[in-house]
Amino acid sequence: MKHVILIIGLIFSFVTLEAQVKDTPADLRSTYPQTAHKQAVTMQKALSLSDAQTVKVESVLLSRLESNAAINLDATKAADVKQKEIQAVNDSKEKELAGILTAEQFALYLHKKQEAKASHQSAH
């Protein structure tokens, strides 16, 4: 009887451990390249980016996603500190994009970003 309880306990432990592993940030990180790629392709279509620009934009987007995730996962920081750090990362991304895009593309990017923000706010 003790062996059966022990085996059931071990099985439960492995199932619990496997469920926790599936929710780890490492698993989430594997989707960041996919997300960055989707966003870069969307920007390529919307802003008429060249292939070279798209590759650079995708790199900037991936870096931003990973940086923001690392900030959010840091449990030692207060929410307001995290928000400031995320804003700094996003500001840095904007500067990098300004260096990659032409002036017209960047202006269109900012316009579309503002439209999306207004649409999001009106939905709430």
C-alpha cells in the first residue's frame, strides 16, 4: 500500500512539474521570434519596407520583446519602475526605427501607431 501511495505521489509530482515547465518564460521566449517576424511583415506591407529594412526592423522588434519580457519578469522591481524601464526600451526602439526607415516611412509609422492607439482607446 505504501508503494502505491509513493508511486501515485511521484506521478503527481511529475505531472505538476511538467505543467510548471510549460509555463516558463523559456517557452514564451520561443514565440518572440515569431511575433517579431509577424510584426515586421505587417510593417513591411504597411510601410513598403525593403527586404533589408524588414530584417533590421525584425531585429529591433525582437530585442524590444525580449527586453520588455525580462523587465516584466523581474519580481524585485516595483510596477512603476518596470513601467519606466519599458518606456525607455520602447523609446530606444523608436530611435532605432527612425534610423532604419526613411523619413516618409517613419512618419507613416507614427501616424499608423497613433491611429491604432486611438482605436484601442475608443474600444475601451
